[in-house]
Amino acid sequence: MSPHARLRSLYAQKPVVLAPMEDVTDVVFRRLCRSLGATVAMTEFVNVEGLLRGCRNARRKIGLAEDDELTAIQIYGSDPERLAEAARVAEAAGPLFIDINCGCWVPKIAGRGAGAGWLRDPAAMVSMVRLVAGGVSLPVTVKTRIGLGPESHMPVVDLARRLEDAGAAAITIHCRTAQMGHGGAADWSWAARAREVVGIPVLVNGDVRSAEDARRAMGETGCEGVMVGRRAIEHPWVFRETRALLDRGQAVAPPTAEERLALCREHLVANVAQRGEPHGVHCTRRHLAGYLKGLRGAASLRQELNGCDSLEGCLAILDGASERAAA
């Protein structure tokens, strides 16, 4: 099966995709989310300049494990030629497809013309995508926002059609403007309008926090699938819950206390194996508030874990929590 046919087949399965998130969607977290039902996972944002300079961190981000078969590499930059060159480097790493970040709203990214900065000049964005897509054999997709700011500057519907013509294999639309950042409510109607004018798959992103949100987003927009971002950081079980609802129409029970503690252990052990101590312990901390939510004494447990730098010590703390939960 060709890469493009394989991607079309995945989109026919109502995919639930793990969004690219800096310092979050590394090889360990991708594996964890796939084990819970994520259809496709995205890498962290890869800066094309760092990648082309051979920056160690950029090279780390495109390093795919054997089980990263359904992982895409997302790249960002402001220069079309450099993006095209970086796409060829990323292609050699063997991802499922290459995604271009045209949606990051952070001023230090968008202000320099990368990410959502491309929305200032949709024609230039289309030309860039045509150049990148024409230079690789893998599918190239685009993640973007509905526009920069006010409604008069929301080009996403016409832009979706032009991106399809330029060779984009699929589009993910975060249904906020760049100006909104993560604030305000996502307006999924823009994804619905874009979906009506293209023949390629469209994913809806923004405010997909639960299985019911995912089903409603797809029902309201006609989009092929959803992309889940920040919710996955605290509650990766969202993938399991969403797959059960989309595939079987079933609502599954929330994770038990022991499941929550088991995931903490699994994530800690895997992070330390990947990154060593104490860094592997430290980078797990951003997930603890969500993982431990609802547990008896969750706040004090999280405080204990945040004060411990060793894997052995953290596992002992979690063992004690398991004993208390079972009592």
C-alpha cells in the first residue's frame, strides 16, 4: 500500500490523533497514548533551522522508535526552501507523513513568520505547501488555525481548498484564531465549512476534551476525525474512551485509582529509561495533577512526588498510595 493510500485508510477509521505538543509528545508519551487508543501520534514541533544545523534536540525529536509506525513528524519554519529541505531530512526518518505547523500562535514563533505567521499571507502559505509536498514522496499535511484575529481575517475556508490544490493530503483545523491562543471557545463551524469545499480529510481540533466532545465535533462538522491536545496531558485515557464511543457506541468507566497509579509508575519508569535520572523523573511531573485526580490525598501525594528526584523513591511513594487506596 502506498503512503498516501495508507493515510487515506487511516482517516477512514475515524482517527483520534495525539496533537503535537512541545516537551510532551516525545517517544515515551506517544507510546503511552497509542496503548490507550490513539490512532496516530505527532512528534513535538521540529524547528527546521535546528534540524538542518544538526541540532541534537531537533534530531532527538525526529528519532522514531520501532513502534512509531503510526507517527508523523511536524516541522515549522518561515522559509519555504528551508522547510522543503527539512521535509526531506524528516522523510528519511521514516514517519507516517510530514505535517507543517501553520497554527502555532506563540509570539516568538508566529511573530517571525512561522506557525500561524503564515496566515498573514495565505498565498505564500499555499506556495510553500506546494514546494514542500512536491519535494517528498510521503504525504504532507497542514495544521492551521481559522485565521489570525477578527472574522474578516479568517481565510480558512478558501485556504483549505487552495491547500488541497497545492498537494496537502489532509488538513487539521484548530478552530480558534491565532489571536485567541488557548482562550475562548473553539468554533467548530469553521471546520465544517472547510470540510464542505475539499475532498481531502479534515480533522477538527480545539476543545475536544472528552469522548462525547469528539463524537459531537465529528457529527457537527462532518470531519473524518479529531485531534486531542492538552486534555491528553492530564487524561490520556481520553483515547480509550473516545475509541469505545466511536467504534462501539459504548461509554467506558473512568480509570480506577489503581489504573491511575499504575500509569504513573509506567510513565515514570519509561521516562527514566529514556532520559535517565533525575530528568526522566522531572519531566513526568507535568502529568501528575491529571493522573492523580480524584485520588484520596491527591494533593499531598503530588507534593511528595514533586519533591522526590529518584525513580526508586517515587515508586515507593506510589506503592504506599496503592496500599492506602486498597485499604
